Amino acid sequence: MGIILWIIFGGIAGWIASVIMKSSHGMIADIVIGIIGALVGGFLMSILGSSGVTGLNLYSLIVAVIGAIVLIWVSRLI
């Protein structure tokens, strides 16, 4: 059951980041962007001295969305 929740969590984070960045990738790409964004956000937060993704909660969703926004921004630069 945990993997399904993480896929849903990644989809929500990716969708929110896509809406904020005004980019349309599709449902599967939003899920992938959200999951990778959670990793990127966790890495960025650890650099700043905070905890990264800690579970399925609002703080982790915000971290994942920030990571997904950074991921979309970097992909636009490339």
C-alpha cells in the first residue's frame, strides 16, 4: 500500500508544481516529476540544514513541490 500512496503523493506534488510553473506534461510525467522533485527537495532542504521529506504530511508535500519546481525550472534551462 505504501508505494501507491507515494505515487499519489508524487502526482499531487508534480501537478501542483506544473500549475505553478504553467507547464503541461501529462499525468505520468507529473507523477515522475513529483517523485523526483521529492528527492531534489529533500536534498535541497538537507543543504539548508532542515529535514527533507519525512512522510506523507503537508511539510513533505511542500518540500516535494519546491523540488519539482526546481526540477521543471532546470529542465527549461536545458
